[in-house]
Amino acid sequence: MNWDQIEGNWKQWSGTVKEKWGKLTDDDLTQMAGHRDQLVGRIQEAYGTTKDEAERQVKDWASALDRDRSGMYGKGGHESGSGAYAQADQRGYGGSVVGDLAGEALRGIEREFCAVASRIQKQPLASLAVAAVIGFILCVLQGRR
């Protein structure tokens, strides 16, 4: 999973962080706000591990999130490397190729939505300005009818 997605949805994922690293406090999780390097540092401090070990743990945790998310959509998740076209070849013309394609499309939309949400959180004023410009353009176009 892209770390921007984790950072953008930190409140959602902080519960799983707390489950995995129980020595981290709610204040720790709030203060780090999804910053990967801060999570690694807090794990080092709380558990007395090396930086490499803490980074490996964080990487493994993020990979597990990917596996869990792709499992929600069934087989053939984009992250697992076997797309709908490969499955269609294996099954022939039968099966639910349309369902696989729809699931793959939904995962793509979800990834993009998370990326946009993360960017909005990082740059709220720029996002607001873009939204205002788009709103103005739509108003002008609506007025021409």
C-alpha cells in the first residue's frame, strides 16, 4: 500500500497500529499523524529495536494491509499481480470476468480517491482554490444556457 494512502487515512489505520505495537500510546499515534519515519522512531524507542528492524516491521505491516484489502475484493487483486485478463486466460470465456474487471476498476478508483484525499489534507488551501475555480467555471457555463 502506498504510504500516502496510509497517511491520508491514518485514523482508520491507527487502530491496527495500536494492535500491532501496543506500547504506543494514543498520544503517540495522534502526534505522528501517519508519518512513516515517526512511526519507525517510536517503535525503536518503545521496543528497543534497531532502525532497520523497526523499518522492516513497518514494511511488513503495510504489506499485510495490502493483503487484507485485496482479500476484501476476492481473488485477483491488482496488488497481487494477477489481473483480470490473466484470470480470464486461465478460465477461458466462462467465469466472472466482468466481476473481476469491475473489482479491479473499483480498486483503482479507491487508490486514486485515497491519493486525492491525502493531497487535500497536505495542501488544503490549494485544494480549496482549485475547487473554487472549478465552481466558478461551472457557474459561468450554467449561466450561458
